[in-house]
Amino acid sequence: PCSVPTAPCCPCSDTEVLLAVCTSDFVVRGSIQNVTHAPEQQESTIHLHVSRLYRQKSRVFRPAPEGGGWRGRVATLLECGVRPGRGEFLFTGHMHFGEARLGCAPRFKDFQRMYRDAEERGLNPCEMGTE
């Protein structure tokens, strides 16, 4: 449970997710292939397979050598305890000293629901395809 809602490991609120889609350096739809941990840096690296690239400001995600999508890595705090999970997520985040740092990462179907709800109420901070 999140005692401090702004803590880096807490799930983002709907509003935070919708803002992240507008303001992040990268926004991608994909799944977690693997997670590696570097305890001495207090970091985890999440290896992603990306099916849809909505935005990237630097070349974090490159075409997968085997074709069909993109590959890339994003870093997060070790304490967040990220594990490989099934299913598709919307990954957002920012570049920090040339490294992609994870921001909000809701399940993709949750993001689609948030986006639709906000759209119906005219509250979306920016437009984005959700397919």
C-alpha cells in the first residue's frame, strides 16, 4: 500500500497517468521481457518489448532485431520490486543523464479506460491514439 502517494513506487492516479502521456519523454505500449537488478546502484533495469511507440525524444527504443516491434531498457528504483509480469502496459517516463527512467506504468487496459472516461468528460489534457 502507498502511504506516501508521491513516492516513486506508487501507482499513479488517473490524472497523473493522463498528464504523463502528454509530458513524458517516452510513451510506449509494451510488455516486460526481463528485469535485472543492480543492488549496488539501488536500481532495477526493466527490459521491454514495445509493440507501439507513441513518443520517444531520444533513441531509447530501437527496432527489435527479430522484427515486429522495438526493444529498450528503462531504469527504476530497486525498492520498487519490479518483476516480470504478464500482459501489456503503457510505459511512460523521462530521460535523466541519458538514461530512461520509469514514470507511470499502468496496465494498458486500465489506461484505455482512464483515457475514455476523461474523453467523455472532456478532461483529457492531450490527444493520443489508444489502440
